[in-house]
Amino acid sequence: MLVERGLGVMNVELVSEAYAIAANYLRRSGAIPDTLVTNERLLEIIIKLLQHGEFNKIRLANKAITRFEAQPQAQAVA
């Protein structure tokens, strides 16, 4: 899935870890359902942050959480 999005192999682990951190928080807060299905909107946010130069998994997760919570559900990821 991530390779199809044009991410290099090195970044797959980083995206995976940042997604796990952010998704865990958002599930516990009730912002996303507690399922095993990947939240595409959250993943898109993390990928965009990575493409803009953020490589620290904790900052990546925190910024993704902030953007996810700030964006209305129907709004496209900028």
C-alpha cells in the first residue's frame, strides 16, 4: 500500500510507527472508530507531512493528530 503511494522502503517503517501512535490516540479519544481498518485521511496527512520533511515519528504523529482534529471530516487533505 505505501509503496504504491511512492514512498521509499526506508520510510515505510517511519510511516507505520507514526500512524500507529496517532491512530492509537485518536481511537482512545473517540475521533476514529476502534477497528483494524486503516484511516485513509490520517494516513494521507502523515504522508504529506513526511513529504514536507518531517522525519521524527513522534512529531509526525503529533502534527498528524493536530491536523486530523482540526479538519472537518469532508474537507480534503491540503
